[in-house]
Amino acid sequence: MADLIDTIVYAGRLKEKSALLSSSSGGAFTAISDFFLKNGNLVVAAIYNYENYTTEFQMITDEKMREKAKGSKYMQSKPGDIFRQAYYWLMQNAEKTLLFVGMGCQSDGFRKFAELKGIRDRVYIVDIICHGSPSPKIWRDYAESIQKKAGKITYLTFKDKRNGWNSPTAYVKVNGKERLIKDYVRVFYNKCALRPSCYECPYATTERKTDITIGDFWHIEEKIPDFYDSYGNSLLLIHTNRGKELFEMIKNDLDYRLSNTTQCWQANLEAPTKRSEQREAFWDDYQKKGINFVMKKYGTVSVIKALKNKISKILRGGVQTK
């Protein structure tokens, strides 16, 4: 069984540089999922569907499909009936194990399901540090508005690392051309579009019942400066003996450093994202005036504010040079 242990904290990143560059942080998901796929086991994670603009959980059996699951997704994902599918797969593959990767609420839901079904000793459960999930309708309307103006979206990334891990670029590709989606990202981070439950999330803590929690190791350049890499750094929080076993099995693919909960502090490991004071106004505007109006009103930054933000970032030492 997955007995809880005192949380062990690591900073880590993939040794293989090309895989690191294609990951949104340090490639922890790639390292963990590689281990399962190479041994003929199953990975369950969320993949973006370009046909209907939704992110859906799928059963992943090969590296090509896993590549589609990599990267941050700034919209709510749909579990559908993936719990039942995962259970039936395990019943049909008696010698195999399964990796489930999702947000804190989704992964803990799967943990409870696995315990109820008596399969907890055959699954490894990973959850991801979460800022909150916006309504999927917001993204769908936004994507459809792009398609009406410019054409079909064929590629999406929220964290391209061309300017380094600390300054990610979010864009879509339409007709082979890149189109920035800064306005949507700003709406995501200004907390207007998040689901109400996200403001009361019980998983915003370093103490969880999943096997491992992964995410970006923010502020690592300050806390462990000699280990920092400008192309990505993962945080791994190990909560159970199974999580500890899993880390031992993947650690040879990583450069890693033992850390602690003080060094790795970030807001969503202490408390849920706070409800935006503009949330009611945002949704009222959206219902009455539509997606383009709210993106312009809540997703753009004035020249003066942009200049203030840039000055503030310089004063904090946040500008990266290569």
C-alpha cells in the first residue's frame, strides 16, 4: 500500500536537453511517464483535443501519444469515464501497473477510487501544483474566435522556452503562423475566470496523499542558485513510500538536488488562489458582451502599467540574459 511518509523535497530536471526544452518546467512528467511506457505499462493524463478545443484524459500507451500530454494546460480538463477505463485496463492486464497524472482534486479522486476498488497497490498517482482551472467555455469561445478571424488552430503552447523558463511564450499556430495569446494568459492569472471551487481548494499544501506532487520550482535561482538552469526546473514532493520507490526508479534520468519545504515555498503550496475582486464583473461582462470584449478589458495591459511591471521586474533582478 501507499503509506504516507514525511514529505521529501527534490529539485530536478531531465539530463536530456532536447526533452527538457520541450517540457514546461524541468521534465518531471517526462521522466516518470517514460519509466512506465518503457516497461509496457499505462499512463493516464490529459491531452488537448484540437477538434473540439477541450482537454480530456486519455489512456497513453506510447511515447508519441505521451508527447501530446506534455506541457501546461490553462483550461479545465475533463476526466470523463477515465477512472472506469483505467480500472478495466488493470483487470485485463494483471501483471501491469498504471500511472495517473492530474490536478490535485483529480488525482486525489482517483486515489479514493483506487482504494475503493482495491487497486491502490497497482497504481502510482502524481498530482500537479495548480493555480486553478478556468471554465472550459472561456477557452472554447476564445479558440473559436481565433478560428473565425484567422483559421484553424493546429498547435498550442502556454510555455514555449525560447526566452528561457522564467519568461515563457504562449501562442497558437494558425496557417503555419504563430499568434500570441497573451490576453488569455492574463485572464488566467488575474483569477477572474477560475471555477468557484478553486478559491477553496483543499490541495494547496505540501502535505498530500498522492505519491508525488510535481510542478515548477519557482524562485530556485534564489534558493539554490548553483543548481538553477534557465531552461527549466521541476519541483518534486514525495509523500508516500510508493512515491519514494518511484523516484528511485527514475532518478538516473535526472539531475537532482535534495531540498526542503522552506526552499520550495510558493503561494499555491500554502493556500488556494484568492478570489478576484473583479470576478463578478468579468462574468457579467462575458455573459452580456462576449469573449472579445472581456479579453480586451481584462486581458490587456496599458502602456503605463507594462512599463511599471518592467521596472519592477528589473528591480527584483528578474530579467534573464543569455
